[in-house]
Amino acid sequence: MADAAVKEKIATTDAAGPERELTDGFNLVIDALKLNGLNTIYGVPGIPITDFGRMAQAAGIRVLSFRHEQNAGYAASIAGFLTKKPGICLTVSAPGFLNGLTALAHATTNCFPMILISGSSEREIVDLQQGDYEEMDQLAIAKPLCKAAYRILHAQDIGIGLARAIRAAVSGRPGGVYLDLPAKLFGQVIDAEEGRKSLVKVIDPAPAQIPAPDAVKRALDVLKNAKRPLIILGKGASYSQADDAIRNFVEKSGVPFLPMSMGKGLLPDTHPQCAGAARSTVLKDSDVVVLIGARLNWLLSHGKGKSWGEPHSKKFIQIDIEPKEMDSNVEIAAPLIGDIGSCVSALVDGMGSSWPKAPADWMGAVSKKRDENVAKMAPRLMNNNVPMDYHGALGVLRTVIKERPDAILVNEGANALDLTRGIIDMYKPRKRIDVGTWGVMGIGMGYAIGAAVETGKPVLAIEGDSAFGFSGMEIETICRYKLPVCVVIFNNDGIYRGTDVNALGTDPATTVFVKGSRYDKMIEAFDGVGVNATSPDELRRAVNAAMDSGKPTLINAVIDPAAGSESGRIGNLNPQSKLRKK
Ligand code: OXT
Ligand code: ADP
Ligand code: MG
């Protein structure tokens, strides 16, 4: 049935008259996606979307089949981040939809544009709760977890329905959108000409949002009077793709900048104004802070407290497209609402040609602290310990990225995340993608696939052994599509450390895994390259070979089980029991 439908729109002769060209829901969804330049779908097939996937593939859309919808969803979400177009995830009803929903919520939380399209069961039966196959009121469940949720009931509405979804996903603060397509919709037949006319190409889906001139002036007045200014670059700044404007602003102002995790590389971490290695100092001692696409959430200690040097007062200038973000945690002295490109360009214009650079003594103090921290770290990165510790292994991987600044770095874990973030310098925008706002485990293989597909660049995924387990089956997907992905598993036998013991009984402790596991053998099942690396030298050789060959590779990097710390850098967030038996 699929083949016939793909080759030509259904042509039929009815009794009433001459041959009429017809189309149907399957074809209209495909046409609507293509018309809007949405040429890649990440998903898992099944009732009622199997034929849709086949037909989309035959129509020239790249349809990547995953082993689990959550990973397809994460791939779609990062596709949205990397391209500014909504990433498309396609799932079956109820359980497939729910599997994809975590990723949709993740996209919304991280401000990435994404559309989760799920097939759904018969409305009449679902709404009367009569027990349909995979029965679930998916629209109602999706609503609180995304920016917008729509259901299309009629083939004539497919064009407008997809247009709404696209605009909702990318305009203003980007986010996740749910689109519910009941099984019956796909088979609905309408006149082809009517169908063509019903399609909508979304014009200017994310229009520039120009900041108000008085808001620009207010921000510059606050900045001009600063003695110890700081710029914080968040993943919104990376997303905006306003790379040149941001660089101009930073360099013209002479202000030190602190990149958030996915803001790294907007300007190189090796830039003389980079304060990444002087984080505590700049948060504590700055007097004016310019937030560019970064929220004052937990990752920035809500803009207050000890890490911000309170009780001293600070002034915040915040650039964000979302007005509600202002004053969310502390007072914002100069809110600048608009898209980052327009706002930062307006600031640069307003600075004119004689803008004074940030005070030299402040930049000097920041550089001194940064250089001290970098120097302290340097010898640890050269260690050749066996078993490896994180620093020895990361010393090697940092050179791999330095030599390949275009490669994409995917990163998750606890110690495997925090130490990688600090140690591996990034040189170009949007090259580091990680656990994001939720600190979620499971993005690894989905992100690796999405990044490889969208950018065509080699991907290095640095994964804790626990983190990898959340999406590990997708190494088959990586092998199947022959993607240039090298996965390095920091195998320390468990979550945070591999040394915990159960105080009672014979079960293993909750944080430990099978000791001495050989994850590298997993990929061999799919004809990928597996390597067991026990020393920094072995690791270097294996990663270089993988990055140069582009062959799907999984390296089991054996890390000392005692090397990590509880929850990495965020152990302070664990509640403590005063009554716990030691
Ligand atoms: O200035 P100071 O002196 O303070 O120094 C700072 C920098 O200036 C300096 N620095 C440098 N020095 C020298 N050279 C350079 N280049 C340099 N760069 C920086 O270093 C310090 C530290 O800098 P940093 O890191 O920037 O600063 P800091 O203070 O750490 O920043 C604060 C934060 C909050 C911004 C930062 O820590 C951050 O971004 N953290 C993110 C943390 C996060 O999201 N973690 C992941 C979640 S943990 C936990 O939840 C896990 N789970 C539970 C779970 C989850 N998450 N999800 C799901 C679906 N289910 C369950 C699980 C299961 S983690 C986990 C698995 C863990 O096990 P694995 O095996 O995967 O991993 P391993 O731990 O490796 O075993
Ligand atoms: P980080 O975790 O790196 O600190 P956040 O996810 O907290 O970053 O913040 C990203 C912010 O960027 C969000 O508040 C979002 O509204 C904003 N944002 C995203 N895209 C744009 C854009 N094009 N222009 C302005 N603000 C944007
Ligand atoms: Mg681990």
C-alpha cells in the first residue's frame, strides 16, 4: 500500500466525472514538513505511523529509526538547538508517546525547539474510555509539559496545524510542541488541489524582536558605571547564532566573560577575557553582571547567596527573549527584552567608538586567578596513572578536541561531566552539548546521533558508565547509519564511584555495577570498533584512530573506581539524614 501511495498521489475515477487527483493525510503531512524545510525525522515505527515513516523516507525525508523513543526525542531536541529549526520526533501512541515525552519536556525546559508528533488511537473510543489499542488522551497529558499542544482531526487542517506547531516551537522562547495525529487522519482522502492549497509555508517563524531604545540606554548606563563587570554567556546565546555580535560586544567592552556549560566555545575558552577558570572569583567579586541567554536558576545559584558574595549588592543586566524571565530570582536593574542578536547589536551600536574598556585592574585580577587555576591543573592532566584517573584521561581528550575544534563534544555523567566541562577547552560555538538544565542522564547517544546527522561533523561522546547505560542500545543505531561517533565510556564501575558497599545483606550497593565490565564488547556485536583502554596512551591512540576514520567506535576507558566524588561538583545538593546509621 505504501509504495503505491508514494509513487503517485491517489488517482481515481468516480462515477460522477473525469479522473480526479486525490491526496491523503499521509502525503499531506509529508508535503507540509518538506515545504517548511523539515527534512529529518527521528523516531521509532509502529502502529499507526509505520507506513508514514516509509512514505516519508521514499519522499526524500531522512527518517532515522531508533531503538527507544526517548533517544529519538533527545536527538530531535538537539537538532533544534543546533539548527534553530524544530527537531521532529515521531512516535506511536501511548507508550511510544510517553517514551518521547521526557525528551519533549527536556526540550521545553532547555528552550530548544522540537515537535513531538505521535500517532494516536481512535478518538471516539479513547474519549469513551472503551479500551482501544494503546488508548490514551495524549493531548491532555502533553499539555503541561510543553509550550503548545495541538491535535489535527481533518486532512484539510494538516497544513495549518503544522504551521502552528512550527511557529510555537521557534518563536519567542523556543520550546517543545506536541502534535497529535490520530490514526484515522492519515488515511483521510481529499482533493489534491485542495490539499496543496491548504499547506502553509511559515513566513519568518522566529521574527527579530528588537529591544526598546530606552532599555538599551539603561543597560549601557549600568554597564558604563561598572568597576568589576562580568558577562555570562548561556546556551541561549549559543542558540541565537549571533556569534559575531557577541564577540564584538565582549571584545569592545573588554569585560571578562564566563561561559555556561553549553555557552563554552562561543568565544574560545583560551580567549584572554575568558573567566571560566576563575568562576568563583568573578561571581563573588563582580559588581555588574550581563546575562546573555542564561537564566538565574540553580546553575547560577539563583543570583544570590554566598557564591555571589552577598551581602554585597550587584546589578544585573539581563538579555532574554522571554519577559517573564526578568526578576525571576533577583531584581534585574536593566532588563533587555528581545532576541540576542538584536539586543547585543544594539548595545554594540550604542557603545559608539570611544567606549572605555573594563578597568584593567579588574581584568588583571581575573586573569591572575584564572592563570593560577590553570597552572594548578596542568600537571594533573599529564599523569600517566594506571588505572587512569579522570584527569589523566581528560588530559588526552582535551588535546583530541584542540586538534579537532570542529568536532562535537557530547558529555554526560557526574564526575565524567563536571571534570570534562572544566578540563576540555572549546574553541567554536555550539560544539559542546550536554545534560543541560535538568542535569539529565540519557541524552548521550541521542545527542551524538542528532549532532552527527545535523552537522556532518565527527562526534566525541564522553560518558560516565552509568550515563551511557540510559541510551546504550543506540550504539546499534550509530553502527546502522555508520555515523562518525566515538563513544568514550569512563568506566569507574558505577555511579560516582565503584567502591560503595552494602551495609547489610548480599545485594550489591545501589551505586555500583559489575566490576571490570567490558562495554567495548557491546559495539562489536554490531560490527563497530571496540577498544579497551587502560592507560592514557592507549586512550589517545584509540580516540585519534576513531576520530580520523569516522568509524563507529566505543572505547571502554578503565578509570580507578575510587577516583570520583559523590555527585561530582554538586554533592552539596544531596539531603543528609541526621539519623542515618553509619
Ligand atoms: O573558581 P573555582 O575555584 O570555584 O574553580 C572552578 C573553576 O574556576 C575551575 N576551572 C578550571 N580550573 C583550571 N582549568 C580550567 N580549564 C578550569 N575550568 C574551570 O574549576 C572549578 C569548577 O568549575 P565549574 O565546574 O565551572 O564550576 P562549578 O562550581 O562546578 O559550577 C557549578 C555548576 C552548578 C554550574 C556546575 O557544577 C554544573 O554545571 N554542574 C552540572 C551538574 C550536573 O548537571 N550534573 C549531572 C547530574 S548529577 C546526578 O543527578 C546523576 N544521576 C541521577 C540521575 C540523573 N541525573 N538523571 C536521570 C534521568 N536519572 C538519574 C546519575 C544516575 S549523575 C548520574 C550518573 C553518574 O555516574 P556516571 O558513571 O555516569 O558518572 P561518574 O560520576 O563519572 O561515575
Ligand atoms: P544556561 O543553562 O546556559 O545558563 P538557560 O537555558 O538557563 O542557559 O537560558 C537560556 C535562555 O536563553 C532562556 O531564558 C531563553 O529564553 C533565552 N533565549 C533562547 N533563545 C534566545 C534568543 N534567540 N534570544 C534571546 N533569548 C533567548
Ligand atoms: Mg561512573
